[in-house]
Amino acid sequence: MIIQADDKIELITEKTRTDGTGGKIGLSENWRDETDVVHDENGKEVIYSYWNGEKYISPDVYKALSYEDSLSFLPCKERIFRPHTIPHSSIRFRGNSIYLHISKMSFQSEEMLFSSRYRKLLETFHEARPNVFEYSTKGGNRPIEASRRKLLNWFRLYEYEYDILIMDKELGRKVFEEMRPSARKIYSTTLYLKGAGEKQGKTVKMYLLQKGFYKIEITFRKDTFKKLGLDIRKMTQQENCIEYLRHEAIGEIMKLKGGEAVEQLQLNFVTENNILARIIKLENDSQRTEQRLAGIENDSQRTEQRLAGIENELKELRRALVKQRNRDKGDF
């Protein structure tokens, strides 16, 4: 069985527009106080460039400077805002770019699984106002709508992660081994099949998950969104997002190189269309139906018991009435 899901969606915008208008998104005066410096997996601060008041240089160029020349440069550190109300969401600031990110959309909770991705992105952005982003309703009385307009006017789709879960462990293992020779990069539990380390086009990876399951991860970017005419407003429920991108995902799966196992995976993926949110909804509906039927059966049993009780009471009443009539006849 193949199950489709999604894990991450990310938007991007600029602090200052690069289209020649010079428009600014509007950061609050103390936005740095509301954000934290990003640290890498080794606990080091993420420095993306250095600035001396006139020009920026890369970390590699900075390392090559003499000690005296390096003193005039200050590090530019990536910063992050983490909302409290939307788990696994963040807004990162790196140079002129701003990234609005939500991850673990399929597996953190049913509430997130069934939610509109667009709505959760909007709520993440709205929580950052006015402490991180300036806020003005322009005379309106619906704050969330002001944030919606700002989000749609400034942000655009940057990445969407489409997951393909291989529930047949043996098939997943064979596919993993068959694709190993054609992988661009190989790690113990991960194969980079396309776009390794790139931020353009599509990236395709395969992972060994816990308990022996396997996942193929396709990351879609700008070229795909433009081709399909997708924007933030269309990225609503999981089923909708996956249906928009399914044809593109099929195209990537059919390009995989391997043997019989890969061919079986391709056949299964094309002929099946199982989406995680849809499956969970059907299971929940089935459980609710069973509970309702059980409730109806229990109600029926209780009704029968009440009717039986009433019938017994009527029998006792009839017997009492008969006895009463007999006594009345004797008195007469």
C-alpha cells in the first residue's frame, strides 16, 4: 500500500522588494528583541555573511581576511521567530529574505492534518504582528483580514514537501537497494536521488524510517508552482494540495531507475491514490458510525427493557384489577 502525505510548506518574501519599487514589508522597531539567533546542529550560530557598513562578504571570504581587515566586519546572523500557537512553525530572517515555515503537518495532530495549510500560514504570520511585523488595519476592524492582505501581497510559495509512504516494508527495502547505484548522494538511511543540496527545481530523496518503513520525499519549488498556477490561496486541505501536485509526483516516480521492485512501486503509485487525511477521515467516520450503531443498539435494548418493564407492570395492574372486581362481586 502507498499512502501520500505532506510534511512541510514554506513561503518566502523580501524585507525590501527587489522589483525596483523599494517597498518594505515593515518590520517593527524592536523585531530583533522578539527573535532568536539560529543555531546549527552543532550549536554554532548561523552566520550567513559579514558587513562593514559598505559591503557584504561571504563567510569564506571573511576567513581569508587578515586579522586587521577582519576587525571592520560584523557578522550577520540568521534569526528566527517561533509562534506559540502553531506547533512546528517559524519565521526565519536571512539577509533580505524572510521564510515562513510549517512542518510536521501530517503527523503532529489530527487538527493539523485536517487544517487548511493556507489558514495555518496566515495564523503564523498574524501572531508575529505587531511585535515582529508592523501592524495597521488601515481603518478596518478585522485584524486577521489585514494580515491576510499583507500575506497575499508579499509572500509567495517557496517549497512544498510531498511524501510517499511505502507501507510494504519488504517492497520499500528492495526499492531502496535497487536505487542505491543511481543515487547522487548516499547515507546509511538516506538516498539523494535528485537535486542534492539544490534550492532550484525539484529534490527527490528516499528515507528509511523507524520500524522498517520507507518514505520517498519530493520537494516542489517555484518552477512547479508557476507551471501549475499555484499560489498560497490554493494550498488548503491536504487532499487538495496533493491532487494539484499528483501528476508532477507521478512524473518524478516514473523517472526512478531500478529493477522489479521499482517497477512495482511505480505501478502501485499510479494505480493507487491513497491520501493520509482521506484515510483517517474514513476511519473516523467508520468509528463514529459503529459508535452510533452501538448507541442505537443500546438504546433499542434499553427501550425493550423499558417496554418489558411496562408490560410486567400492566400485567400486575390487570391482575390487581381482576382481584378487585372479584372482591366487589363478593361484597355485592
